[in-house]
Amino acid sequence: MNSPLLVASVGAMGLLMSQLTTHILVSFTVFDVHKRCRTLREMVTTSGYDPRAVFELLLNTAQFELKLKEVCLFL
């Protein structure tokens, strides 16, 4: 079984979710300077972005990573 690779992948997923959450929560006025950033911000806000759902996904990912690490210790 390739459990270290699986744990690393779940950890990377959690890190990615954390980074996305951090960068989405940054003041949007900073992003209005660049056209590409402004376009991305508009895509996020018009897509029905739900901060609570993203936070729950981040929390569930962290809990899954912890449980996976505990299981891998017993293998």
C-alpha cells in the first residue's frame, strides 16, 4: 500500500484549500488593479461562492487527513 503518498496528497489538498480561502478573503480592492485579477474576482463572486461551504470543506479535509494519518500508523 502506498499510504505515505496518499497522506501527502490529502495534506496538499488541505494546503491548497487553505491558500484559496486565504486569498479569496483578502480585500477585493487590491485585485482591481489588474484586469486578470478583477476578472477572476468577478467569476468567483458571480458563481455563487459560499464561504461557509468552503470553510466546511476545509474542515472536513483536515479531519480526513488526521484520520488517515491515524489509520496509516496502525498499518
